[in-house]
Amino acid sequence: MSRSPWRSISVAIALALTVIAASTLVATADADYTGFDPDPTGDAYLDQHFSTDGLANGAILSSRSVRILPPLAVTSDFDAWQVWFKSTAADGKSIAAITTIMKPKTWNGRVVGNNYAIDSIGLQCNPSYQLTHSLSIEAPDITRQLLGQGYAVVITDYQGPKMAYAHGPTQAREVLDGIRAALQFPAAGLAGSPLAMIGYSGGAIATVWAAQLQPTYAPELRMLGAAAGGTPADLSLLRKTMDGRPPASVLYLMAALGVARVTPGALDLLNETGVRTAREGKNLCSDAAVLGVAPVPLRSLTKVDPYQAEVTQRIYRETKAGGLTPTMPIYLWHGVFDVWVPAAGAQALQQQWQSAGAEVSLSLLPCDHITCAFTPGAIDRIDQWMGIA
């Protein structure tokens, strides 16, 4: 989907500084983190707040019919709604989240959760806003392909109110509760449908975490499989390939801030300049045209070596996929020429899950991180799971 362009190199560097927050020190008792939270979108519906205590996960809070903007609206014929629902943050707190449901006029009776790679830290970067406020250019155009084959598509804003980019434990719950809400939403008529999920890169984090959490968190969901490509299964592997290395360095910095926002004490690592710039860059969306402007290593932006902090190791442990075992079939694909996200992470994940009894296949393909996103194997696998192929 389209991304808001960055206004200056200084803002991108501001983001870089915020990222340092991903490693962390002990928080002070009176620390105020609100200044690092993303600002509202400006859409009154998307900026709502709800009381969710006592409600079941996936309970519907509000809904509206929406008009999706071109080009998707031109290439596909479907009805669309946005639904607020109750979910649970990784720390157990009750939260509200929103999902966008698209149902083709000729529906095949099946539902796919498309965990699109949001890869951003501003609320305006979420699919709910992008689909209804800008020309929604999805690359690759997974949603268009799924709608064209008759699938209903559920796209959830899975990064939470703090936009916790790269934080799998946060994202998994919202993905699963978004699907729950979609199935319960009367106007869509999706109740009882067979389900599958797909996600690439940042969206693969959400997908593999949702897949492994589903048996205990949402066992009632009829999940036939999940496909994840270019998966950053182990964030510790990205230090050598992305930290301070353009053009991926900015994404690394944004992911670090996303993780830091939901990790107690993480933001305390910022120095004075980092604090100021983190607040200036707190609403940034990723934009491919400027990914090379901030080759700033974390160490140059922190009070101490971030990789020596104990909390950094805790972050790595808490965000590493594989600690739980999925019961649905899993299809992983990864580029052998991926210089940003090492294939070793996906290989280790496959081995760990298989040793625990999961059904997991991994295709290593002759492509890099960008081009591998466009390979057709994942949708082919979904068609097989759904009984269409």
C-alpha cells in the first residue's frame, strides 16, 4: 500500500535515533513515554477509544461500511467494512483494534487473513487508513489476487495502538482477534468459514506468531494453513545485515522503535538528541524512495552499547518465533540471495517446529528479499489447503 513520503532527511535520522530504543536500560519510576506514541490519524472513526474490559477477545465494538480507493476498487468487485474489536496486548492489557473486511461479490466461501507488511510506526500507515484515504498500491498485490479468486480478505491493523512494528507477541493476538471479529460480523456473513493466513517480511512476523499462538489463544478458528515469506524469525540475526547498512537501515531503526514502545524501559537508552528526534519521527511511514538516507548505527545514538544491555537479550528472546508449536500446516519461503533477512532464521524455525511435530515446508528460492515477495507459490499453497487447486 502507498506510504506517506518523508519530509526531510533529518526526520529519517530522527527515526534512526528513536530506534536505539530497541535495546534498553532500566526505566526510571517516573518516566513519561507518551511523547513517543504515534499521533491520531485525523479520521474520527479510526481515532476512537473504547472501554473493552470484561469483553471476550474478538468482540465487536463498532463497525462501518467503507469505500476502498483505487486501484483495488477498480480491479475488484467487493463489499468492504471496517470493524473495531476487543483484543489483548502482549502484556495482558485489554485493548481495541480495527480490521478491514473485503468480501467479493462472487465469494468462494473461504477467508484469508492477509497480514500485509505495515513496516511503519505511524497510525496513518495502517491499512485501515491507507485503504480509505490514499491510492492503495499494494506490492505485491496479494489482496487483488485473493479477491479475484473469490476469497474474502481480512486485513487487520495488527501493530496495536503504539504501532509495535516487529513485535510478534503483540501482532499475533490482534491478527487472531481480527479474524474472530470478521467471522462474527453479521453483515459480512463469514461465520464458520475455513481460514488461512499469508504474510511477507514484516507481515511474516505477524503470520508465524499468529500461527504458533492460535492453538492456545484461538483454538476455535478453523485454520487450514499459513504461508510466510522472507520471515525475520530471529531479530538478533538482523544486526549484522541491517544495522547501519542502507537501504535497509531505516527499516531496522523503525522496527527497533516499534519493539521499544512496548518494552518497559527501552526508551531510556536514548540520549538527549535521540529523545528529541524520536519524538519528531514518531509518525513515520516507510517509503522506498528514501530507505538509504539514514545509515546510522544504533551504537552512535545511545548512551551505552545497546547490544550489551541485558534487556536487549530479553527482547531477542521474547520476539523470537518458534517457542510455541502451530497445529496448522505452515509454508515458508525465502530467498537464497536475501542479504537483509538471513535464510538461517527461517531454516531454524522450520527445524524447531518440525522437531516439535509441526507440518512445515520451506522453499529456498533464487531471489532476494524484494523479488521473493512476488513469487506465486504462497497463493498456490493456499488454494491447495482450501481445496480450490
